[in-house]
Amino acid sequence: MGRWLGFLLVIASLAACFGDNSLHEVVDAACGDGAVDPGEGCDDGNTAAGDGCSARCEVEAAQPVCGNGVRESGEACDDGNTTAGDGCSARCEVETANPVCGNAVRETGEACDDGNTTANDGCSATCTPEILLFSEYVEGLSNDKAVEIANLGTTPIALASAGCTIDVYFNGATSPSRSVSLDGGGTIAAGDVLVLCNSASTSAILDRCDFTADTAMVFNGNDAVVLDCFGDVVDVIGQIGVDPGTAWTASAKSTADSTLRRACAVETGDRNGIDAFDLTGWTDVDLDVSGLGDPACAN
């Protein structure tokens, strides 16, 4: 009797443990097996991320496709391609507009835009200013006359193409008394200078002279000397239509019996030939011509 009672107790215990089933199966969910198991939001048959279903079988947010012409979440633009430089980058980010040189609109990145990409007209083919000015002036004894022209721009300037001339206005004249074309002066490289002189100057000047221009290099201290290029006045020494007497003077500076050198701070010429001549920006070094032809400016 006792043995049967023990057996019945074992049977009762097993029944309580298994309930109505003969076996409980414990199934572990396997991410990447292609079956969406309990606890998985998705299962695409792999554990690769970035394909819509993560390595942990969680649904991923849709990834934007740059270049499909549809602006999706995470894209600032989408122009239907992955070409850079067209306003929308290869990563679908907005690009800063590139300036178009030659459209007559001065855009960001351009220092000038005259509506063309022609050089030697005051604004270069890359929309940078072409700057010519007088950088040194010599009015010495007898025929010791010279001027130095500097190219402060970033591109070479062909004087013939730029139509450059030197005009001299004697004794307050209102129209040029003498004029010489600078066609024979060649090209002034960026940052370089060209020296014009009288062929009868002393050797100290002739040794530094690039181009003789006797027609114009006969000025005195009371004559206005004008540099014309690009169809306009680009620099003036003196004042057109005014005779100052012997010379224009200011603060121990003079346009007679002197060598004047332009200061480094001067970045453009005096384009107004009829306003009062201002010697600010010029250094008077007496009759020293040792710096003539040297691109270095005065302090």
C-alpha cells in the first residue's frame, strides 16, 4: 500500500509541472534566420545593418538615396544626380553658388566683373582688377626725366592691348601737349614695373630704363603727366588745366628737381585728373634714382 501511495504522488507532481502538455519547448529567437520571431521587429535573413532591418532585427528608418531626384529626410537637396559643382553636391548638400566671371554681375569671390572675360581692359579674364599706376617719377636736371609704371594686379598686362599712352599737359593745358603710345613697352608682369625715360638722360637713369619715350619724357615740374589705359585715366601726377608755377609742392615734397616714389599703401592711381593734386602717398628722395626699376615700393 505504501509503494502505491508513493507512485501516485510522483505522478501528481509530474502533472502539476507539465500541465496539459507532455513537453514544453523553449525556442530561442535567432536574428537573421529569415523568420520574424517573438521579440523581433523584422528579420531579413541577415545581420547586416543599414538595409532596413538592423543587426538586432529592429526596423531601421529608411535611408535617403542621394541622386534620385526626391528630397528625402536627411537631404538638403536632391537634383537627380551625384555631380558636384551644380548647386547640390554628391552628398545632397547645398553648394555655395560659384561666381560666373563675365556676366556683368559682381558676385561673391569676384573683385570686378565687366561683362566679359577679355584681358587688358581693366578687369581680367578671371575677374580680378588690372591695376597700373605710376610708382616712381623723376624730374631732374636737363633731360633727366623718367616715370616708372607698376602692375599691382595678379595677371600680366599687355600695354598695347590695354591701349596705354603717356600724355603730358604743359603749363596748365587742358588737352595733351605731348602723347606717346606704350605699344613698344611690351607686357608688364604681375608685381613688376616698366621704366620709361628720355634717351638723353644720364647713365644712372638709362641703365634702369626699359623703354625710351622722348616725345613725352620732356616734362617739367609744372606739367601734368597722365597714364591712360583701358580707355580711361588710371593715374595722374599733377593737375590737368592747372599751372602751379614751378611745381606742385607739399611738406617738403616737390614735382620739380626731385624723385618721387609711391608708398606701399597706395593700391590704386589718381583717376581724376582735374582734382587738386595730392602728394600724400609719395616720398621725395631728392634726385636719388637707385630704386628706379625696382618693383619694391617705398615705405
